[in-house]
Amino acid sequence: MHRTPPSRLSRNRSRLGHKVRYALRHPRRVLPYLRRAGRDGWLWFRHRGSHVAYYRAVMASDTARSPEAAVGGGPSHDRWLAIGQLQFDYLVRHGLKPQDRMLEIGCGNLRAGWRFIEHLEPGHYVGIDISPDILIEAKKTLVHYGLQDKMPYLTPVDNLTLDFLPDAWFTVVHAHSVFSHSPLNVIDECLSHVGRVLAPGGFFDFTYDRTEGGEHRVLGEDFYYRTETLIALAEKHGLVAGFMDDWERLPHGQSKLRVTHPAPEGDS
């Protein structure tokens, strides 16, 4: 049974000491990291003041090299498929039905999305992403699996206000490996608006990089949060967030929270 080791949860990956120890243990990864840090510094300077613009540029760079690696699948197609299957299987075990209406935030190149689209009724999937480059790859994935008749809606966005979407429409909202790359103000923006589009009885699942030490970031790309910080942020916007312990048992490095509307008074 997989569990995140306590030592991993207490690490601060932004500290020099951690970086030196990591470099000594993994010398072959030093040069790729330095290249990434150089790119990160340039893009951060170029797009300073806008994390969305910065990360859109990161995605454009990653997608140009490998569309699959750009969404965390690594260079292996098998890994890309496995992580998508993991996400799909988890939601099906939690009751994802063909009649559900799903919004996927950060849908990427449909690593999991193509399975959701196949499972759901036509027109019941909306995928959004800040990267037009990765959405072009998403359309290729859609064609590859012959899912045109499912009529998914894929569109780029430049924020997470979700203002173009209808009230109380989506029974499932999903964001995998999105908030792990987002500063707190972006997460706050999403949580301040997702309740409007979430149908009564629906839920919003999102993964995040969990720390039980000090919250920190690595470069401009990777953010580590304490669970209580994100739960409190959801509560600030009138939502209820719960830690998904069963996800923690799966072979995936991130943790997961589920956000819902509060239960109506009188419900047990």
C-alpha cells in the first residue's frame, strides 16, 4: 500500500541544502535542472507580474519538446497512459456516471480527458487550459481515439474566473496537477468562482503537492502547500474541503482534496 513518507512531507525543496544533497545523490540530473532554472529565470523575468502568462510560456516550451512530457507524463507513452488511467479509475470508483457533466480544469492534451469523454454522454465534457499549444495536442488526442461524436468542448482561458460557464451546471469538476503549479492567488481565484458553476451535490477534486513543513515553491513552477491552508481557503468561499485518504494510497506523488457545497441544514 502506497503512503507518502513523512520525511518527504517535511522537506523544503527550495533550500540550498536540499538542492546540494539532491545533486550529490543524482548527479546526472544537475545539468537538466540548471537548464530548467535558466529557462525559468528568463520566462519569469519576461512575464513578471503574471503567473498565467509565465506558465503559458513554460507549457509552450515543454509542448514543443514533448506534448506528453508537458503534462507530467515523462517521455514514456506508457506513463502518460498509466496516469490517465489512474485518474479515470479513481473517479469511476467514486461514482462517475455517463450522465455526469464534467469540467476539467487544466485538461492538457487529454491524458485522462479522452477516457472521461469516452465514458460521458455527448456534450457532457468541458476542458479548459491556459495553453493553446497543449489544446492543439488535445484535439489530436481526440481524433486519435475517434471521439469526435462525443462533442467535447475544449477552450483556452487566461484566468480561472469561469465566467463564461453556466451556474450550477457541473456535477464533477476536476483539476489534476494544476494547483501544484499555481500560486495561492490563482487557487483562491478558482475557489472563489467554482462554487457558482458546481451543481448541488456535485464535487470538485483537485490534487496538490503537500507539505507538512513550511510552504514553499521551487523555481516558478512547483508549489507546496499545507492541507489546512487549502481547506481554510475553500471555507473562506463558503465551500467544504475534505482530504481524500484513499487517493493517498495510490502510486501518485500528489495529494487530493474534494470540495463540495455545505450540506443543507437538516441533512446528516
